[in-house]
Amino acid sequence: MWTKGLFYGKSATLQISFLVLFILIGAVFSSLAILFIYYVCYRTTAGMTDHADFMRFTQFVSSIATFLLPALCLAYLCSYKPRKYLFIEKLPDGYILILVFISMFLLMPIDNLAALINKQMELPSFMEPIENWMHQEEDSAERITTSLVGNYGIWVLIANLIVIAMTAGITEEFLFRGALQRIFSQWTSNHHIVIWGAAIIFSAFHLQFFGFLPRMLLGAYFGYLLYWSRNIWIPVFAHFVNNAFAIIGMSNEPMKNNEYINGDISTQHLLPYTIIAIIMSIFFWICIRKIRKVSISRIKNLSAEE
């Protein structure tokens, strides 16, 4: 079709403007569609968060419309090879996936400590209204998460893994790593700026400011995985594993109440947990060096074959 590659070679400013436009259109239309369906089913537009199954449906639809479709549209308009634009051409290497799985396990204590630091954040007194709003957003997100994820049985767990882990992993990575990092790379050749810039926007987009730091760190790691592997399915898998760990932990009562798993570390256990995090961070560093080495080697072999 004539629209394919329409914005090829155009400025990054134009491309990101259209990406934002696609996101807004997707968010508005999905919200209207969800409200309409909810009204048809329940004859009211109030109390939506009280229906966990409908909230899963809402999250699924909004993720597709707000994250995935804008990324796909942008890739189609900005490249004659959309699959290559989003790094979705190749299947991931199994050995790298195993290393990524291990690395996500090793990263958990580090991420939990970052979350503890983030929760201590206090804004100046003149910004108290903003801080109150941030707390309200955090409480609202926590209530929704609690209603979705609980000890409700195996089928609810599977549904959560599909919607919260798999769907979120695919849609968010396609947008923030596949599309956004691609655009940012046109502004600068410094891949660190590209990766961390996308990670900051990724974290801010969730509107959970007391979890901003750990989510930014995760976003940056996903960005480096894409940079090393040139394969979007690697960060998609890492994102899925991270969300799956959280869902499984929150779905099991003993695990949910275990501070070493849920990350709510008490003062008396903070020192031993920090020691564990430092030890695991060393193994994490070794693991990601191996991921980087194997990924680069795979890319060189594929280039030689082509």
C-alpha cells in the first residue's frame, strides 16, 4: 500500500509526534469502547474496579490499543521493513533466554532495594498537593492490582499471567523499546542516552511515582537487552518473567507475606537483605556480561550467513 514507508527518512520529531498521536487515539477509543461495553453489561458506568474479570479485559484491550497498535502503525509508516524496524524478525536463542531468566531472578533483590529507597521520597512542603496526588495514584493502582491478583485459584492465575505478564510484556516492549528507542536513536548515537531516556518515559508512563526508580532500572535493563541482541523477543521475555514473578508471589499467601519475596523489608532484616543483594548483583553482572557476549556473537554469525 502507498502508506507503507510514508515517513521513511523523515525527522525523528515528526515520527515521535505521530507516535504520540497514535497513542492518544488508541487510549481514547479503547476507553470509550470499554465504557460502552461495561454499560451494556452492567447498565452503569460506576464500580468498574469491583469486577476483576472486566478489569482484566480492560487492561488487555487498553494495552493492545495504547501500546501495541501505535508501535505497529509507526513501524509500518516509518519503514519498508516494519518487522526489521521493531526487531521482530528473528526468534530468540534458547540459551540467551535461560540466561535472561537467571538474570531476572538475580535482579530481584536489587530492584527491591531500589523500591525501598524510592518509597522514602518526600517532596518539599510547597509541593504537598502533588505528593498527595501521587499517593492517591499509588493507592489506586495498588487496589486494582490487589483485586486482580489474589489467591483465587489456578485459572485466575493463568488469566493474570496472560493479561498482566504476557500481554503487557509484548505490548509495552514493542512501544517503549521497539518504537521509542528506534526514534531516540535518530537524535543521538549514544545508546546509553537512548536506553535510559526510553526507560524514564516507560517508568513515568505508569503513573506510579513511588515505584519510579525500580521500574526505570528494569526499563533500562530491557533496553540494553534489545541493544545487545537486536531481538525484541529477548526484552519481551524478560518483562514477562518479571511480571510473572510478581503475579505468582502475590497469588500465594505464604509468599505474599514473605518480606524477602514481596520486598517490604523490615528494619531488622535490612542489613542481611542488603548483603544478599550485593552478592546477587555480582552474579547478575557476570550473567549480563555473558548475555552481551553471546548476543553479539549470535549477531555476527547471522550477519556472516547473510
